[in-house]
Amino acid sequence: MGSGASTKLVCPNDYNDDKFSKILTLFDQLDKNGDRVVDSSELDEISKLHVQNQIAEIEQKKKLEIIRKQKVDVFLVENTNKKLEDIKKEMEASKVKNDCFSNNELLCYNMEIEWFNRLTQDGREKLFLTKVSDNKGHIDFWKFFEYMKHRTHDITNIQW
């Protein structure tokens, strides 16, 4: 790790002189016998510090990860709540449109029922004849058949 006893250590041109001096002082403290070589017997203290620093860095990363996770969780919840609110608003708007449409349809059905209920006997007969008559106003069997083929359940309700 050292450079030998005869060589003077010089700060590199692209490095801070004060920081280099601190490193050199630390190295000299580690090199207890002054041979500019730090051997394993002289590494105990700095290796302990190195491990403590590694643990401290990892602990800092853990804290940052916990903070990051909490922020992302908050964002996800807020984002989801916003989306749910948007979906709820869309659903409410669609429900209002559907209610309006359905109310209009029901109104039309009620008006149509009222119209049928107001028909006179003559009006009912004319309406029926338009479904089963030819263009001359005569009842045509095949038109009558087409009209009745899906209404056979109703035949028993006809009074003679």
C-alpha cells in the first residue's frame, strides 16, 4: 500500500492539497513503524472504521428507501383515490344520462299506452285491420298468420 521509504509523496495536480495532507497524516498514523507500508497488523483500527462506515452508508440507504417507499405509497394512494373519484364522477354523469334517457322512454311508453287506451272501437278495428289486411282492406290469411304466429298464447283470451 505504501510507496517505499525513499520516495516523497506529492499531492496529485487534480486533487485538493488539504485533503491530501489529511490522507497522508492518517497513513502515517497507520504506518506505526514508518516503513511506508501498512501491514495487516496495523489495519485493525481503520478496517473497523471502514466496516462502520459501510454499515452507516447502508443504514442511510435503508432510511432513504423507507422514505422513498412511503412517498411512493402516498402517491399511489392519492393517485388511486383521484382515479376512483374521476370514475365515480363519470359513473354519476352516466347514471344521470341513463335516468334521463329511461325517463324519456317511459314517458313515450306511457303516452303510447294512453293513446291505445283512448282508441274507440272503430279505431281499434282499423288498427287491427292494418296489421292483417291486404291493400284492398280484406283480411289476408298469410298476414293474419304472420301476425298471430307469435301470439298463440293469446288465442284463448279472444271471446266469441
